[in-house]
Amino acid sequence: MRPDDIKAIPARHPGRWIAAAAVFALALAMVYSFTTNPRFEWSVVGEYFFSMRVLHGLLLTLELTVISMLIGVALGVLLAVMRLSLNPLVSGASQFYIWLFRGTPVLVQILFWFNITALYPSIGIGSWSFDANNLITPFIAAILALGLNEGAYMAEIVRAGILSVDEGQSEAGAALGMSRLQIMRRVVLPQAMRVIVPPTGNETISMLKTTSLVSVIAVSDLLYSVQLIYAVNYRTIPLLLVASIWYLLVTTVLSIGQFYIERHFGRSITRKAPPTPLQRLRALLTRVRAEQ
């Protein structure tokens, strides 16, 4: 028999088609329920989706997310370097900070900073004292709670990234006469970004949703803004849907940005960059056509 006489038949996978059909049927049922149930009140959702009060709350949520993550990342890098220090006092201080802020709920920390004036009515030294009520506003209390709490988690992420870099890199930098700080900034941290970036992206998305906790101290973020609206018109479900859709839209944008940032730092000479969603879709369509 000649090789040309052999006809290759692609393997069939009926289980895949059955699973796909089940998922498709479930998705259709959900879409039908969402579009036909009048209690969702989609007209109310559309009415308030671009409301100025809702957009103002969304903007404040984004501000909280960005500022808190900047504080958390900067503090995390500092704490990670301190944790790896050969000085036991410096290393111990970093470990104590991480233990304290990771061991208490972030909601408790928000309430604590909001009520900090009960402990310190004035902040400062001598004539340079300031009224804590004017200094620690609800917005500042939210920033302090979210940023300081995030710093503890980012410290462990950065530490893991630093430890993932081979020690030979530091030894090579030291052989070139670089200081410990120069080695960390120019040699270790750039290589550690491949490990640091993915969990940092996850922390950013988590921070966006965690900001909703500041509604308990009356900071007019996205959630608190819709709460104020449905407290008047009693359209609770539609307004919660407005907030949920905005959270989903922003997290989707952040997820796409995270993918391309990871793709950038993950590329190397020996490792190909992961395929984009469009490339994956083309590969899936090609595979489906080959199985038919």
C-alpha cells in the first residue's frame, strides 16, 4: 500500500460537542430570563447608567484604586527590600508590619482610620499640631486603609519576585562594583517583573472591587452613589445592576491591560509570547474545521 492510499480521518470528540451544546443552552436560558423578567427593570438601568451621580462615584472609585495601588506598590517594594535585609531589626519591622495588616480585615482598618480622631484629636508636634478631624477626612481615611493594607500584600509579591532571580545575577553586579541598591534597582527588579506583574494585576482588579467597602464611611464611591439613589426611589435591583455593570466593564479593561503587560514582560529569546485572544480564536476555528 502506498502512503498516498492512506486517508487520515480526524478523531471525533462527541463529548466536546455535547458539553458545548449544554453550555450554549444554559447561556440561552440565562439571556432569556434576563431579557423577559420585568423585575430587572432594564429601562431604569438605562436611565441611571450615565447619571452624573453614578459617573462621579465611578470616577472616585477609579481615583481610590489608582492612589491606593500606587501607595501599595511603593510600600510593598520598600517592605520587601527591608524583609530581605541582613539587619534583623529592619527585617523584623517589615515582618511585623506584614503580620499586622494581613492579619486584620480591611473593613476593620477602614473603620479604624475613620475613627482615628478618638485616639489622636490632633496630629503634629507642639505648635505644628493640626486638628485630626480636618486632616483625616473620610476620603483620606479610605486611602490610608486601602493603601497601607495593600502594601502588606504587595510586599510578599515583590519578595517572591526578588527571590525568583538567580543569586548569580547579584553576584555579577557586585563583581562590576555596583552597590546593593544599584543591583536591586538595575539588575534584580527588572528581571523580577515577570513574576511580580501577574499577581499585581490581580491585586489591582481586587482593589477596584475592595473600594466598595468605603461606602460604610460615607465616601461617595460607585456603590455608595447608587445606594443614595435607590434609598430615594426604591429601585434597589436596577441600581445595583448599574453598579455591577460598571464594575464588570472596568475590570474587563484592566484584565485586557494586564494580559498585554504580562505578554510584554513574559517574552524572551527562548520563550514565545502567549497568543492574543484573536490568535486563540483563529486557532480554535481552524481546529473545529479540521474535526468536521
